Amino acid sequence: MDSRKFQIQAISDPNSSSTDVYHLALDIGGSLCKLVYFTKDDDHFVDGEAEISSRNTSEKSKGNRDHPVLKGRLNFKKFETSKINDCIDFIKTMKLHLGGVQQQENPGNQPISIKATGGGPYKYADLFKERLGITLDKEDEMDCLVAGANFLLEVVDREAFTYMGDQRQFMQIDQNDLYPYLLVNIGSGVGMIKVEGDGKFERVSGTSIGGGTFWGLGKLLTKCKSFDELLELSYQGNNRAVDMLVGDIYGGTDYSKIGLSSTAIASSFGKAMSDNKDREDYKPEDIARSLLRMISNNIGQISYLNALRFGLKRIFFGGFFIRRHPFTMDTLSVAVNFWSKGEAKAMFLRHEGFLGAVGAFMSSDKHGLKELLVKQDAQQSPTKLSFAVNKLQGPLDGELNGDESIECSVYAA
């Protein structure tokens, strides 16, 4: 690792008086702007120079390297892209951009450069330059998505889990048996990527019916003012009031010959065509529920069909559309389970919405940052990360909290 990239600039953090920014990367999508940045514990550096406390002198990186250790946190934060100025204000207040590579190599001579991916670095390049005086060093979006997913699955402990019938089960990922897999990234639209290894992937399919569809139609059909409000509304609804079920067609009975239960959806929003009702007669929460289920079922089915094309048994779902929402995850899981007859599994990621941002963070280090992040506990495998604050102790139906972080150590070369 190039040590010049990791000189530390002290910041004034309103939430903590003892952290310094180590690095920052961005993923600016059509709906959300995601930030990943590392902050270190203050006692490991003095006046910007590495100084290792005695309790850390025994910690060494892999390959018998003899390098100092930075202990700190990998932090995650998000903003709505429509409120990009809020994101810029946060970066400016926290002085996150002062960890830029170019500034540390040539302070005062070159503009600060921050790694960024997604469409936003093209759209908002001038705004970041004007307000923060930084340039956005653009990284390929697909490269970052895959690199971020691979890193999280290989390195972070208990990153992947299944969810069906209100039951969450964490999956132990065998690094030697991770590939190949299908990565389904659900953002405004949906991209489906066959991943065969580090840097080895192919976009095999996708659909325009994704998170943007849910939010766009939901905004037209309800009075919701935000994606999260619409998601919460859907949790209160009953899609059976809007969807036409198999039982509605077959007099309340199953169509057992082809394996369809009476509660299976025969036609999303189908009751609206036969009921003698106006739109105002339908509850907005029922509309939101039907919409969420329609889109989730569609994504789950298309995902499995693409996995079937390539003989893939594991499907990892990412993207902030999911929001770790129980009904969304359950619907995706049921769809994959139904169409595969139980042979394939839908799996989810704890950091589902930050794949691109993590990949952009990784792209700043061409010398294997993955090998340099290690678990604090010496009894654990040195290739794992641990969560300092385990948010999964709380309700899983909440989205990833912007203040969540991974506690880790970084070997500074």
C-alpha cells in the first residue's frame, strides 16, 4: 500500500472528538448518494505520523509484513441524490474530503481527488468542484459493484443471510466456494451480473422495473413524499384488496394441478379492473403493498431464470430498494424458492446499498486493501471484519442506519 495515500488530516466531528478521516469514496446514483469513509482511533497517530501503542505492536499483517496498525471504523452514510447539497454540506462539515489522495501527495499544488462511481460523478462534477474544490475521480460502476460485493462476502463476518417466513439465517461463506454467483443489484433499475471471481464478471440481464418504478408509481398513486414513507405505508397494507388471487378465479380453491395455492397472485392489481370502484376507493396502503409485491415478485422470478441459464444456485440481492424490509426480502425469497422448486436460494447482504461505494473505496488501493483489514479479535480468522455496533440486535425491518460502522484494523505501509 502506498503510504502517501493515507496521511491523516484531523477533522472536527460533531459526534466524536477523537477521530480522524483516513479515506472517503462516493457512489452517486439516480436515487441515493452513498458514502464510505474510514476514521481511525486518535491514539494511533501523533501530528499526522504513525505511532503504535504497545498493545498493538504484536499485530502484524499477512505475509510477515512489519507495518504499523491503524484501528478505527469503516463508516457508511447515505443521502437522497435529489438533496445532493445536504451530502456536500455533510462532507464539508466533517471535512471528509481532506483525506484526498492528490492533496496529501502534493498539498496546495493539485486539486483534491476523491474516488467516485455511479452516474452522479458525471452529473455533479462541477458542483463538487465549486463547493468543495475537489475533483471526482470516476470509477466504472459495474467494476465497483462487483468489487464491493466480493470484498464484503469474502471479508466481512456474517455479511450474507437468508430471509423467509420471518426467519433470518446467517450464512457462512466458504471463500473457496463463493464463485460463481449471480449478483442482482436493485437500484432505480435492476442489473444482473454473473460473478466468477475478482474482476471476472459479466452483466447477463436486467430489468427497468426496479426501485425507481416502485417509487415513481407509488408517488403517482399515493400521497407519499419519500421512498421510505412509501415503504412504511406498504407494510401496513393488504395486497389482497387490490390483487386478483387464484382463489378469486377458482372459487376460493387452489389450482393444485400446477402447484398454485388459492392465495397466489394471478394478476397484480387485477381486482381494480373488475371491482366497481374508483381509485379513491382503494386504500393507499393496499396499493403500496400490491406495488411492492408486484415488483419484488417480478425481480425474483427474472433473477432465478437468469441463474438457471448459467446453473447458479446462489443469488445475492443488493441495492437500497431492499432496505432490509422483511416483506420485500420474503417476497424475493418466495419467488426464487417457488420457481426453482427449492433448489436455489435468495441471499441478502447487510450492506446491500453500499456495494458500489465500497468498491470505489477499494479502487483507491491497488495493492490489496482487502488483505490489510483484519479482525480485532486475535482468536478469530485474521481475514474477517467485525461490527463494532451490531445493528442486527435491533429489528431487521429497518434500513441500514447511516451511522453504522465496521470496527477494523488497517496495516499502514
